[in-house]
Amino acid sequence: MLSRADALETLGGERFDVVVIGGGITGAGVALDAASRGYSVALVERNDYASGTSSRSSKMIHGGLRYLQNFDLGLVREALLERQLMVELAPHLVYPIPFLVPTLGEERRNWRIGIGLNMYDVMATTRVGQGRRERHARERASRERALLEPAEDDYWAPDRHRTIPGEEAAELIPALASRDPKEAYLFYDCQTDDARLVLTVLGEAERFGAVFSNRAEVVELISDGARAAGVVCADADSGERFEVRGANVVNATGVWADRIRPEEILAEEEVPRIAPSRGTHITIPAEKLPVTQAACIVPAGEERTIFALPWYGRVLIGTTDRD
């Protein structure tokens, strides 16, 4: 791995095929994809890698079950296939976790969730043409392992959903016991350490030759006619400015993308702008809410879903989305 000083020298002295602005998961993914295809890649991040949204997520790699409400089937299918690919490529970072959707007290089973989970199962099929007997045998073995304590090197694929009795739900999530669960849907999605995933992707991009530096803020785009031909960066440590030139510039700064725009369109109100949304999460001590598996609660009269997931000895609760 290049030292930061060496990386800064390389960034300022070479011309790259692709210059990526932003060191979150999107920028890291762009850098890896381009570098692995043989392009020379530079990446700059104004703070630290994964310091923004990419370290403040729900820690989930999921297919987007809620998007089925809008019948966005293509998005869900694509996300499910990517989820399975990530489980296979990085099982130490992306791993399946059981999710429970309980029916509490006098509530009735939410049949819409059941229909959605059936669709989720169908679209999560990863082996076209696979024999039914072989698939069912693998799913049965996977389900049995899921409810046991897996060995550290025992990685299993997400299984089909099923309904479990309330007693079993209370055993899996002790915090539900006082709420008198009648039954629960049990399905599988995946969890990840989001910041660690970003660093892993960046490390792999560097293995393919990408050069990157943090604490290098883009303050200006370099234009060549109607095209961006690089960026001007300010080194947060020294305050000095330097140029990173490239044939293509990718703005992967997420909700901050509008801060980096060509000067000739900055004042044009008709230019489309980012419409950011905010997801709020909280963490609490695990003893306050005993959760060993993930729980999903749909508040009465609302469409949103609240998750509670175990996270490094604590419980992560969220998300509340607001525009």
C-alpha cells in the first residue's frame, strides 16, 4: 500500500483514465470496477474513507422487501442477485441473518407481508434450472443450521421464509416474550460491517493499481471545453492545492454531489439537483432490548418498517426515513 505522501505525489504527477470523487461505497465500487478492467484510476476523499453515509447505514445488504409495495420488481431482483453475489465473494463481510416479523397479542397476521415474502423467495432464486430436489435438500440443511450456533467458518445461504409459532419467536428474540407473540414470519436477509466493506473494496481496487488519498477535498473542476478533465484538490494537512487530471471524472459524493458542479451551470435553477433523504438510526445496550436475531415491526396504520438488529454487543434500531 502506498503511503499517503507517495499517493499524493502520484496523484499530482500522472494523468488517469478515471478520477473518482468520494471515498464511500459508491466511489470505492466505481474505482474497483474501473481498475479491474484495466483503467488507471485515482480517487480522492475529503474526510476519511466511509466517513459519511457509508458508515451510518442500517448495516444491511438486502433485496429491498419494502420496494415490492410499489411493484418495483426489477430493482428487487437486481438487489437480490447482488446480495447473493456478495455473500459468495465476501462471506466474512456479508452474512445471512434471520429476520422475524412477529404477530403480537390480538393482531392478525399481515397477509400482505406473506405475499411479499413469497415474491421475495421467488426472485431470490440464484440457480436457473437447478433441480428441485437438490434445491430443497440444500434449503432444508440451511434452515437447520440457521437455528443453531454456526461455526465461525460455517456460512450458509439465505433460506425461504416460513411461519414459526410464538414460543419459538420468543426464544429467538427474548424481548418479544412480554408482548405475547402468536406467531412470526421468519425470513433471511444479510448484514454487513459497512465501513469495513468500503475499506475492503478500496484495498482490492488498490491491488488492481488504483491510487487514492483521503483528506483531499475537491474544490474545483478542471474543464476542457465542455468536458471535465480533472479536479483541483486541497490537502487538508498542508493546505496546498494540487491537480489530479483524468479523461473522465466521476462524482460519487452522494448527497453532497451538488457542491461540485461546473461553474457555467452553478446559477442555473433549471438544472436538476439532488433531492436528499435522511435515515435515522439509534443504538442501545443489548440488555435494554434482548435481540439475538433481527426483528421487523410494522407500526399499526403505517407503511414503514422498523428494524432492530444485533450489532457488536448493542442493538441497532432504525430506520426513520425523511426527505
